[in-house]
Amino acid sequence: MKPEIDPLISETIDEFSEILFSFGYKKSPARIIIFLHAAFEASYEEMCRGTGMSPCQVARGFQILKGRNLIQIRKGRKKVHGKRPNLYSLTGPIEDIIQAIDAKKKEELQMKIGRLQMLCYLLMSG
């Protein structure tokens, strides 16, 4: 049974994840990014409930985000079932992620424009 999620938050998460998806991010990491931005810090279970994703999807998202150094992990203070849970948060502000995407896309665009100019030159000289 899926948990209830506020429709406005759900729409925002969906739209944000679609935009990040268009920039090459998978949907589960994108949903985790926007959720952690809104929640600041969350446990694994809170992430599953808050994003509406299955534990497997959250685990895959974590792996991708850890590989890109976008999330950090710390131990919580409260003990749950005898141990302290891991708490996850973004390593920096979401604006940094957006700026990194912007810089990458500008670089890709400049490379494509350079290639077009080179091809145009080759057509004119040939």
C-alpha cells in the first residue's frame, strides 16, 4: 500500500524529476534530490514514504547519488530497534546542483557549436 503524499508536493517532485531526467538524471535520484531539498534530512524509511518510491528504487537512487557525491550520511541520535538510523542529506544547496547542470549543458552546447562551425568551414572550403 502506497503512503499518502500531498498532491502539490507530489506534482512538484514529479515536475522536478522530469526536468532532471531530461538532463540525464534517472528519475529515482531526481526524486530523492528534491525530497531532500524540501526535508533537509531524512532516514531511508522517511525517503520511501515521502517520495512514494519502493525501497529498491530508493536504494538505486542512493547508489547513483553517492557516486556523484551529492548526498552525505550521518548517524541519527534516536535509536530505532536498538541502533541509530542513517540520516541522509544533500552535500550542498540544490542551487549548486542546478549550476553544475547549467555549466555542463553550456559546455556541451559550445562543443556542438564548434563542431557545426568546423563542418560549415569544411563544406565551404571543399
